[in-house]
Amino acid sequence: MGEVVGVDHIYLGEGESDFPEVCRKIIAGEKVPHVIRGAAVLGEAIPVNRKATIGGIVEIGRGCWRGCAFCSPAMRTLRHRPLEKILEDVRVNLIYGQKDIILHSEDFFSYGYCMGKPDEKKILELVTAVKQLHPKTIDVSHLSLASVHQSQGLLRAISEVVGVGSSQNHMSAWIGIETVSCRILEMHMPNKARPAKIGNWPEIVRDCYRLFAEESWLPVASLVLGLPGETAEDVIKTTDLVESLMDYTGLMLPLFFTTIADTKLGGRRGFAGEDALPEHWQLVGLCLEYNLRHLKKLHRLYRERMTAGPAVHAALKGINLMADIMLSKYMKRMKRGEPPN
Ligand code: SF4
């Protein structure tokens, strides 16, 4: 804060609580603070959408209890919407032309989380009820690898209810690997592997990738580079892990650490290209190689969720081929430990 950003007001927090009242005051010309912090609402108070959402996203809950130091959902209390509200949102999406549904939360397996483990009954009840509304496909937005590892049978049961391999060819989810340096995990993400120990994290990641492949789930993984205190040795550990996952289909997204206000690392400086060590560029280059290797297959698999005609698909194929040619020179540079340009 204190930065000049050229706007009159900044609203931080959830929109459903105080935002309408703030707007009313601004329109009425009443005095409103420069920075407004909106309160969180209860799960039951998250309203049903009026029309379809982008990608058919239906919120099932908010917040995360794992408390990673760089993450904003970690600052929100974990809460979930009642089943009927979720189904109402799915119905609205389907009525307004959406065919595919993505169930959104920070960790799908935390729906109804109680006594330190996923509530399998509640999660399967939710998936079954959504399936009975007949969307073309069902996906989940985010999954915690620790939760999946803890309840591997649940992931298999979800695949069966959704009909992976019969009604739809795959399911996908965004996952956070972030790093496999246990030292960095202990510093900034001490709850990442719970209920397992942090030391088991590399094994958890590998086991989950095996499970995803067996069950035709496509993981889109994020890695965080440049967390405070990270050394070349920490980065090499993550690079070794990515090497071991190269044959599993998915996407790998290396992100430079960015500070987010109000998080535990909010006061730290973000990580920039000029801070990157050769080992960081090698990891980014390897992730690019991984993504280029799987992009064509992903395009083929994602076709069932796309309404685009043959011309668009032909263009996308062309873009894929171009990406191979155009990006390979940057990939080679980075794999040598050099910046891309
Ligand atoms: S597990 Fe993911 S969502 Fe939860 S606090 Fe950590 S980074 Fe954030």
C-alpha cells in the first residue's frame, strides 16, 4: 500500500459481502475509504449465478487450511456451499448453453473436510448428483496432491461415477507441486504434505502422477521458482523430479514467485528474470520441453470440450507445429542455463 496506482478505491476481499453497499455509496457521492476490506461470506451465502459462467465453472467452496506462505486462498477460512446451491449453479449453466462443468475450489477433496480427511461419502454424493444433471463433461479445478495421496480410492471412484473412458475421455485438475525441496517446503509450506510428512513429498508427487495416468486424469502443475531462501541445490531437486515425470501427459507451469499483499510473504520482493540462476533457466527450459512434448496430445484430448469447427482445429494444429519450431531455440538456450534472450 502507499503506491500510486491511479484509481479512486481498491476493494479487497469477497464481493458478496460489502461490495454492493460500497458501490451504492460511491454512486450516491458519499465518502468511501481508499482501500476497503470486504468481509468473507458463509458458504450458504455464496449466491447462485444468473447465467452460465466461463468454462462452466461452479464454485463449491472457498479457502484452504494448508496455509502456504505465498498464497492468498490460504488467508481465507475454509467453507463450502450446500449441495443444493451447487446443483442450482450447474442447472443454470446447463440451461444457458454450457455443456461442460468445472467444479471449483482450492482442493476438490476438501469438500466437507472433517476430522483430518476428505469426506468420501459427501464428495461422491456431489459428483453423482452433478452427473445426474447430464453435463457433457465434468472436471475439477484444483486438487491437493496430499489429499489425493491420502484417498487414492476416492479418485478412482470419482472417475467411475463421472465415466472417464466411457462418457468422457479424461478428467483434468490444476495441482500445485511448487517445489520438491523439503527444506523450502518446511520454510514456506509446512502443511503441504499433511497428513504425510514433508519428507514424503517427492514420493507423493510421483505416486499421484502414476495414479493420474492410470485413471486418465490430466494434471496441470504449477512450480514456484525463486521462493525466499531457495538455492541452486533446491532447484536441481525439482528439475530431477520433472525429468522423472516427462512421460506422463500434462502441463508444467513454472511461475516466478510473486508477492501478494496480506500473505505471510507479502512484504518480500518478488523474483525476477535478473535474479534467476542458471539452474532456474534449466528448469524453465525443461518445463517448456515437457509442454511441447504433450501439447499435441492435449489438443486431441481437449477436443471433446471445444465447440470449435475443423478450421479452428486445423489452425491450432498449425500453431502447435509453429510452437515446436519457434520455441525450440529458446528451450535449448534455457536448458544450457542461459536466459531465453
Ligand atoms: S495448498 Fe494450494 S491453495 Fe492451499 S495454501 Fe497451499 S498453495 Fe494455497
